Amino acid sequence: MVKSNHSLLYTSEKINKRYICILRYTKVLIINLLIMSDNNRECATNDARLDQEDVTRYSRQMILPEIGVPGQLALRQASVLVVGAGGLGCPAIQYLAAAGVGKIGIIDYDTVETSNLHRQILHTESGVKKSTRKTHSAAQAVKAINSKVTVEEFYMQLDRQNAVDTVKHYCVVIDATDNVVSRYLVNDACVLANKPLVSGSALRWEGQLTVYNYQTQHGDCKGPCYRCLYPSPPPPETVTNCSDGGVLGVVPGIIGCFQALEAIKIIVGVEPSYHQKLLVFDGLVGGVRTVKLRGAQPNCVVCGNKPSITKNTLPDYVKFCGSVATDKCVSVKLLDDEQRITAARYKNEFVDAGKPHVLLDVREPVELQICSLPNSTNISIRKILFCKSKLPLAKSDEERSSACRQLLEKLFTALDNVRQNMDRDEPTPVVVVCRLGNDSQKAVDFLNREVTFHESVTIKDICGGLTSWAKTVDKQFFTY
Ligand code: ZN
């Protein structure tokens, strides 16, 4: 049985090398199948069957020349490990289940929360009420879509002790975690277990996708791994996650679908489109770009000629990245205790006592629409950090002072106004607030170090930001 030559696998000259296919149309289709690429050849077995129900269910995709009966059988015999059952993982899992992937492994260590529901489309309000594990919530959704799919739930955090042994049992791995620590860990595990890795990310309106560690079916080209492209992790303070930066739910939805698509192509033996290429999706302008990536690097520490990372020498990823394996916000500590004030103390000493001060809110203006404290002055941390990048251009102290005034005009105006009601000898208090107390620390640090004030000021931040205010001072205050 020779398939259309649309498929890279099914051309006649490759038949002898790549697969043996004997197809009998009786009530049951019996196929001896060996169609997997080099990466996942071990996932194929020699005995597989489709029945009438399968044919009815999958017929729309089976009549595609690139899928056909062999492709559908390959899907059923395949297994995909999805690391993360969140915004990327949910749509990926959903389409893999619907397409008839035989086994789906789901790794996650979180429970379902209300803030997940706008993008993590397999989870439900009932899951929030019961604090259901995301692995279980996703597994239930898979069963409702396609009861023939086997789901393996891993309610755990992937780490260097369990990563390779978990990954090795699957044909394809999808990284749907979107944090730097997991990216390195999943990458290394996939290289060591020789598995293709479909990696996605999404933030705000933008998403990216690429396929790492993929070996072409001829075996003549092995793509780069994540470390080939990024040998060193980015500084933790430059990484923004969805919790901090926001994300429109449909954006990870689109990227997660792309991840399922690439995984399916790998399974049925069609070369993935984003092997050694990066897809860059911009949902705001509706743009899709493809960037060519450099190939595998011979000196890569995990996939190169002389790898220093092996199964027994996986590094401490948290230490290596200087951050933790979570997509959630993490508290940072940049300031000494005397430069900080608790929400309760701020209320007592400033608000209740009517003490003149400038309250500087460094969130984005759009966040102030959700909630804010009265009489705050808003300059976003983004603008403050932009100022930071501009100030070194000033040649003299005078130029620097004038640049500060221009860039942070609202702060200086607020200081002038407050100072009118104060004793001249007293320093003017500036209290900086943000959502969680991280950006406020960056702002205090910058204002103290870099900005030239004409008169004396004391600058502190509110520990834990407005989230702490809502917890400890005003329980009616919105949190987000
Ligand atoms: Zn590499």
C-alpha cells in the first residue's frame, strides 16, 4: 500500500527502509507498522488495529494524504508528555486527545484557581471550588473528549531526579511551562532521552514556538537544543511572566494549538515546520513571522561533542538560573528592612495620622483602573527603568538633574505640592507601592541611587504592595 507522495515518509523509495505496511480492509484494519522517525521509532509497535468507530471518529483527518491509516495508527501508538497543564498545555492536551494520541502524560503540581480560567480551558469553576489538581482536571477533560486515550497524571514538580526517567517513556515532549528553570531542565532531559521537544511560550499579546532536539528522518540533520541557542540563562530580573506582565488567554491558546500540531506532525512522520526555526506570533497586529535559528552547536554542554551534562550530572537548575521553577510571581528582596514599611504601618503612620507624603504607585496605568489607593501619583516602573537607561547619557550633574526632572516630572510636581504643607527642614517622605512589592523595591533603589533631588527626601516601599494592603488592612480592596 503506497501513500501519496505528499508525505516525506510514504514515497515508494522509502518504503523498504521506513515501514512495512500490510493493510487489510475487513471489519478491522490490521496494519503492521513501522513509520516512526528516528527520534521515536521505539514508540511504534508491529501490531495495531483500527475499528469502525475509530474510522468514523478520525475519518476527516485520516483522508488527509499525510495522515491516512498509518498516521492514525501512529497517533494511537504514540505518547506525548505535556509538562504544564496551564495556558499552553490545556489546548495542546485537548487537540492531542481529540486527534487520538494513545497516551498523554500530564505533569503539573498546581491546583485550579479562578485566575487560571480565562486561558486554561480544560479547567472549570467546579475545579476551583474543589481545589482540584490541574493534572486531574485535565485528565477528566481528556476522558470526556476521548475515552480511549490513556492519561498518566504526574502531580509533581519535574526535577533533576525524576526528569529523564519520566521523559524517556514518551515519544514527544511538549514544554508548556514557560519559566526558565523548567526550560533548561526539560531540554536537558529530552536531549539525554533523545526525544524531540516542542517548546512554546506566551506573554501579553505575543507567543513563540520552536521544536528542539529534532533529528530529521534521514538522520542527516539534528536541530539545536535550547542550550545550543541559550547557553546562559537570562538575568532573573529581566524575565517577565504572565502573572506580572499579563496575557490574553487566546494567545497561549494559539501557541498551544501550534504545539499540538507540531507534535502530531512528528508522530505521523511529517517534518515539523519549526525545527530549527522560531515562530513569532503577535496577536495585537495579527502578525506571524518565522526566524531561522542556528543549528546544533558542537560545543553545547548537553548535546555537543563532549557533553559535560549527563543523566548523573544534571545541574542545580534553580542555582543555575537564579530563579525558581514557577510561572507565578516570586517575592524578591532588594532593599534593607529600614527602606521598607509594612502596609499596616503605612496606614497608621501616614494615612490615619494625615502625614504629608507622596504616594508613588509604579504599576501600569491600566492596573490603576482595577484598584488604587487614594491620592497616589502614577509613574510606571517601565517608565522609571526607561529613565534609568537615559540618565547615564547626561554629561554633567546639571544635565542629569534636568533630565531627571523631565523624565519624572510628575514625581517632582507631587513633591513640590507636598512640601508646601511641611516644615522646610523635614525630609519629604515618598512611599512607593506596586502590586506585590517587587517593582516598588526596584523603584526605591533607582530613586535613591540615581535621581538628584533638590531637597531632602526619604524613600520607602510598602512590603508586599497592594496585595499585602488587601490582606492586612482592607479586605474589601481588590486583588488580582
Ligand atoms: Zn545543544
